[in-house]
Amino acid sequence: MINRLKELRARHDMTQEELAEKVGVSRQTIVAIEKQKYDPSLSLAFKLAKCFGARIEDIFEEE
């Protein structure tokens, strides 16, 4: 799965640690998602989308 998480995070001037705290995961989880080594659960994907005021489809795309 391709994601635009790093791009959105940068656009909102947010660190990995800040984003992790907002959605209730570790910074390592955010790193793994950004490096496309981990696909988030649906629940986490919704939290990430809500954090950025976006739709899940705006962040995650199937390859």
C-alpha cells in the first residue's frame, strides 16, 4: 500500500512524535507506516485521516 503520510505530516509541520501522540501509537509505528513497512489497522487509518482532516483514500492507496 502506498501512503502520503510523510507528505501530509510535513505539510502540517508535525513531527513523527507529535503525530504518534495524537493518534495513540509509538513513533516507531509512524516511521514504519511512512517507510511502507507496515499497513495500519482500519481504526488507525481513520485516526490518521481525522488528524489531517482528510479521507483515508487521500492518505492510503492500494498499489
